[in-house]
Amino acid sequence: MPIDVFMTQLSPTMTEGKIARWLKKEGDTLESGEVLVEIETDKATMEVEVIEEGTLHKIIAPEGMVITVGEAIAVIAEEDEEVPDDYMPESSGEPAVLETTATVDIPASPAPVAKAIEAVAPSPVEAVQEVDMATVARAANDKRIKASPLARRLAKQKGINIATLTGTGPRGRIVKADIEKASKRGINLGGQSFTPIALRPLPTGSMPYHADEYDAIENSMMRKAISRRLTESKQHVPHFYLSIDVQMDRLMDLRAQLNESADGSFKLSVNDFVVKAVAKALVDVPTANASWTETHIFQHKHAHISIAVAIDGGLITPVVRFSEQKSIVEISNEIKELAGKARKGALKPKEYTGGTFSISNLGMYGIKQFQAIVNPPEGAILAVGGTEERAVAENGHVVVKKMMTLTLSCDHRVVDGAVGAAFLNALKKHIECPASVLI
């Protein structure tokens, strides 16, 4: 029988994908392992390969079309099988017989073929573990998903992947109650808690600008994800902010000495020291290293630190895992490697998910102080300003010191004011006594 190919969930937060490029055309013979199609997700453009061999009978979704996860994109005919020209898949909502193999480079042009990535990389809430989406797809493909039309409609509205649910209706059928239960538990496509928000933009024709006075740039999948996630965070996470000034003279001196002694084998940045100091502070104040769910607070045992990296058209937060166990040189090298992959759109899901705490540094742009938006489900994000000389009072005298302002944005459901203050004071200690980060 014909093999229906559906849009697969290729990242933990993917709800829809854009067909960037078909590598095969109708009538082509398909062999296992060949790349069939490139799909632009909310994170990158992914190469998807064929699992089921046969002939590409029909392409349902042409290049440039945005398709919801679970909707049909193509039909494959098995060997020596005659498929009617008017054949269409019986229903949507089924997993595709596809497998992600790699990301492709992102062009500088903003559209239509992909750029990667979303504003803040998500970390699953139900269990802070990466999800092998290809495995989920193959497992779910072993049997058709039984769900009522109402359940399918509610799941689509709430961003819930019915392939991840177990039905309680007759013969395992997924019903309305299953969707509502999953929604209350905070389960969605990637197992992470958020409620999709419907924003109604002004139609282009009603904008109060003359058409010849602007360039209309189509929103990429990445930019849509930025809009959605930051809006959700700002509306649903009770933010509060704490700032502290730290003296940087000793850190800057130590950094210069280490870089000079390295003889070119490595080059440490101020941000490398901040990352390691944050990891140490999270060990000192583990209650600041936490995530929120509706039923539990996850207090993490390790410092998996998300680092905001600017790329064309947005940013992504690759994760330096087990930062508390790594030397500052290891952290520095890993950040450089991850940042390089991020700018090429070549990060794998395990490299940008599962963070427990985020850092955003705009100091290199001359920014003195700013407030970052919390990256759910993480409980806090640190905004790092630039180092500058300031006149400060010391022992009754005015002296010039190199200073930096750090601002901690906290989710008050997870991190209380006293916890945030304790964390910042621990961080200040490590930055002002930088030898501690080398121990």
C-alpha cells in the first residue's frame, strides 16, 4: 500500500516546518539513506533522509510551503505498486517515514531558505533530557494514531503532539480528556511547558507606512519562534531583576597573564571567566540552578549553561554542559566551537537543549547594563554588561576601578529574591577573586 509521508517533528519545539528544497522529484526511485527533502524548522534547515524505499509518487507540499507537524507532504509507492493519480493520505497527524541526518549551512539572505534558530533554546520540563525525534517517529509509525476529530483539533490548537500521548478512550483512542490532561501537565511537542499565543498582526496593507518607504522581509521560522517564545516568557513568567557591580581589575590582570603564558595555545575572554564563575556560583547556591513545572521544581545537579550567541536574523543559546566540572580553557574552547556551529546553523539538538541557566553578554557592544528575558523553563538568566573604568569610593577615597554591572533576571516561581541575591554575591566573590575559577 502507499506510504504516506508526513511532516515530522525535527526539534523539541517544532510545530510546523517549511519545505526548503526537494532533493528528489516525482517518479524518482528512493533508496534508504538518501536525502529526500530539506525542511526549515524553528531552529535550522534540516536534511531529512528516506527510511522506506520505493518511488516518489506525489509531492503534496511544494517548496516554500509551511506545513503543520503531522500533515502530509508526499506519497511514496512501494516497489511495483500502482498508486492512483488521485490518491491522497487518509488523514493527517501521523508521523513521517523520515529521519533527520544533518543540518545544512544557512545562507546570509533572510528568505526563503533557512536560517537557524530561535531566541532562546528550550529545555524540556517533563524531564530535562534530549528527545530522539527520529526514534519517536519510527515508534509511532508502527501503528496508526487513533484520535477523535475533536481531540485532533484541540491538540493542534494547544501545540500538543498526539503521537506522544496514550489514549484512554475505546481501544486506546485519544479523546478530549487526554488532550486536556496533557495540557494541564505542561506537555507539548517537546515536553516543555508553554501555551501557544495567538497574535494577530496588522495586515500588510493596513500598515501606516508608504509602500515605497520600507522593505517587507518575510518572517523566517526562526524569527517566528523568537516572537512566540519571548512573548510567552514575558507574559507568563513573573520576572524580577537584581543588579550588582563587580570589580574587574584582578580578573583582567589574571586574564592577561594567562593569555600571555599560553603562547597562542588558547585565548581567554572575559566571558569565559564569567561562565566559569557562574558555574562555581551555581554550585555554591544550588537553589538558583532550578527549573519550574506546574507540579515540581527541578533543582539541577549540574550547571548546564546556555550561552546566547548572535547569528544573522536572531540568536541561539548553545549549552556548555557540566560547566562546573570543566576548566576555564575547556569552557573557552567549547564556546568557540559551539558558536562557530551556531553561525553555520550546524548545531545538533543536544547542543542547544537541556540548559539550566542562561548568560547573555552584550558588553562587547558597549552596553553598560540591560535586563534579559528568562529562558523557560530555566529559572534565571544573567545579563552581562561591559567592563569600564569608573570612579568609586574605597576606604574614604575616590579611586578609579574597572567595573562591570551584572543583572540577574529571575522567575519568581523558582528563584526568590534572597536566593537571587545569594547567587549574585557568590558570583561577585568568584569574579573579584578570579583565582577561584582556576581551582
